[in-house]
Amino acid sequence: MFGFQINIHGRTANWIGSIVFILLGSLIAFYLPTMVQPNADRNSLLLILRIFGWVFASLGLLTLVWMLGDLYLKYKSPEYRQVWYWWGNFLIATLLPVGLFAVPASLAFPILFLAYLFAPNALFPAGSPDVANNLIVGLIFSIVGMLALAGMFFVGRSMYKNRPRSARRANRSSTSIQ
């Protein structure tokens, strides 16, 4: 078997990740819509592609701005750099991407069920044989989304307990008035 592995960790992984997300989001938002063939659902598909692409590109840009702030702190206030990096990694690289998937996914079944109650509509046309399949797929998405939210809660809670403290705060708590 032929294979290779590249181990990238820490700040380097965040720089590369931000650039990949910006490129991937731009590709999805701007290039893929040009490849969509004209049909009845073209406008809906173009909207979905553009939203999906902008979400990826925005996440990449947010990560890039965070890493530029990390470079600024490297020279201006190095004692805060580790805390800044931890909070950015916790919020931007961990909670935000999971939240972008988990929250909409956990709402898939309730939204599909409401659409089913008000059928016929675009999701459930009259006489459609796929009603049960659509609701089952929505239920699976909702279960996976709720599991991701629960996992995010427990992982975030354990990470938060072990967060680094700033040098000024650590010095303030170690000195006491006698």
C-alpha cells in the first residue's frame, strides 16, 4: 500500500486551516454555481451553494483574523498570547464549527414535521411516497445534531476547566495582602 501522513499541529494547523476554508468556501460560493445546469430547482440550489460557501469562507476569515491577532500579541504582549490562542482555539476552532452543524441539524426533524403537518407544500407534495423517508432522515439528522451538541457541551466543559490564565491574573491571585 502507498500512503503518506503529514502531522500538522498547533498554530501551523490553524493557519493552514484558515487558508483551506477560505479557498474551499470561495470555490463553493463562486465556482460551483457556474457549473449548475439550468432546471426548475436551479435558484434554490444556487442559494444553498452560496450560503454554504460563505459559511466556509467566513469561518476561514474569522480564523485568519484570530491568527493575525496572535501574531500581533507575539510582539506586543507575549504574556497574553497563550491565553488568546486558547480562547480562539476553543471558540473559533471548536465551538463555532460544531455549532454551525449541530444546531441546524438538531432542528431538522421539528422543521420537517411542521412542514408535514402543513402539507401539501414544496417538501411534501400531495401524494408523495417519500414522506416516511424524509421524516426518518430528518430524525437521524436531529439525533446526530443533539449528540454533537451534547458532546460539545462535555468536551467544552472539560477544556474550560484546564484553560490557561493570563500572567497578570495569575500574579494577582498569588499575591495576597497580609
